[in-house]
Amino acid sequence: MSKLPVISGSIAVKTFSKFGFTVSRQTGSHVIMEKAGLDVTLSVPLHTGLKRGTLGNLIRDAGLTVDDFIGDALKTLPHSTLRSNRIAASLPFMQKSLPESPSTG
């Protein structure tokens, strides 16, 4: 299982939408999402950085795997939205586009 990145709530909402969840309403800083045929309601906080535990619980409640979610979420994100290039470096599809680190020597 991959380590969860720190992403914003709005990116999480967009990614859950790709898996068939729709926004039913917004209450304060939380977007409420539902999916037809599932008895699940997701309450996604619109924070700049979701805590990994919160994101993991949302993914589990949605019936998704972490690998499916982050694979779909991170394919379209610019590197500036990731909090750590270490996470990006561990994903095969992002390794070629990472900047080279200067060597000390």
C-alpha cells in the first residue's frame, strides 16, 4: 500500500467525482458527497491539506483502495501541489518529470 500524500480537500472532491461520487451539498467548509447505489455519505473538508488519517478514512468509506485513489489523483496534479517530492519519486509515472537534484562533490 502506498503512503498517502497530503492533498487539498478540493483535489479530493475532484478525485472522488471521477469515481462516481457527486456533490449533494456544502455545509460550511465541508462538501457532502454521495454515490447512487451506495449507502455512503462522504464529508470532505475543504482544507488546504487533508490529514492522512482523514483522507484514508474517506477512501476506505468510499470502498476504494489507496493505490487506485492516489493513482487517479496524482496523475493530473502539478508537482507544486505535493508536499513532498519523496512521495512523487516513489510513483513510477512521475519519476521522469522530477527535477534533478544537484550533486555535491
